[in-house]
Amino acid sequence: MSKIRRADQGGSIVTFVIVGVVLAALLIGSVYYLKQRGDQVRKDQAIATADKLRADEDKAKSEAADKSNTSGAVTDDTDKNVAAAKNLPATGAEMSVSSLVGIFLMSTMTTSYISSRRKLARSL
């Protein structure tokens, strides 16, 4: 005679799905927050760089006014600095890292679900 042992530890699929949806929403929300925060940091850095270049340009113009014979060389250097500031990178490494973390969490969640279903099937 075979006795079926039931441990009442299986839970329900609805509970698992709800927890999965909540965790996925938290993950998506945190990735969105990190992306927005990264964009803001890049904007702040670009503004700081532009302010520094503007201050350097003002300093160069005042020096150029003092020395009228070197004004062309100073303007060329300032133009190069402004052009370099416009070519700032638009993306960062945090997006790659957050994508990898998301993939890792999703694969871990899927693996643990499959493992729990197999254990439940064995115990019945």
C-alpha cells in the first residue's frame, strides 16, 4: 500500500505569480530609476564641463585683450575645447550592468520555480 505524503508546503501558483509580478515590477522600477539618475548625472557633468569651458573662454578673452597679438591662437584653442565638450558620451556602463543583473534575477527566479515544482512532484 502506497501512502501519499503531502507536506502542505507547495503553496499555490497564484501566490507565486503575484510574488513574481511584484518582484518584476520592482526590478523594472529600479532599472528605470537608475537610468533616469544616470541621465541626470551625465547632464550635470555636461553642465559643469560647459561652465568650466565658458570660464576658460572668458579668461582667455581677457588675456587676449591684454595681448592683442595672440588673440587668434587663443580663439582656436577655445573652439577645440567647445567641440570636445559637445562630443560627450551619451551612454554609460550602468545600463549594461543593470541589464545583466536583470537577466541574472530572471534566470534565478525561473530556475528556482522549476526546481520547486520538481520537488513538489517527487514528494507526491
